[in-house]
Amino acid sequence: MSEETQTKEELILSLVKRTLTDVIKDTATKPGLRHPLNDETIKQLRDCLGMITQREHELAQEAGRDQNMRPRFIDETPASSSSVVVSLDALKTDKKKD
């Protein structure tokens, strides 16, 4: 999504989310070592990120934007296209004929 189409609230949410994730990355410790942040602070960071994500989804839904941001291959058919069902029975070969 380009910044021209984002509302001020979406820009703020994006900036706060990016800042919180950078703080989390910068304070990450190796396995087995005690984290410098206390457990309550870590819980609060998770809660904040969860609320930010929830609000981002609400704003996108209100604006009618698709939230399916997973990458797709160029030759991949869109999810909205009709699917073709192939019967497993049609794929079986008759071994008695051999």
C-alpha cells in the first residue's frame, strides 16, 4: 500500500508497529540468556502489537482493501478464479490390464 492512500491513523500505526518491532529485535538475546525486559513489559509489547494489527485490519476492511498480502507467483492463478475438481477415481489406472 502506498503512503498516499494511507490515512494519518494508518501511518501512525505503521510507525509505532515498526518502532516496537525494532525495539524487540534490538533487545533480543541468545537462547538460554535472560531477556533484559521483564515479563510484564514483553506481555505489554505483545498486546500492543496485537491491538495495532487488529486496528490495521479494521481500517483496511472499512476502506474495502484486501488483506491477503501473501506473495504470489506470476503464473499462479488468482484465488478468485474457479477451481477445477479432479476425481481421484479418474486418476487410478487399472492394473489388471497390464
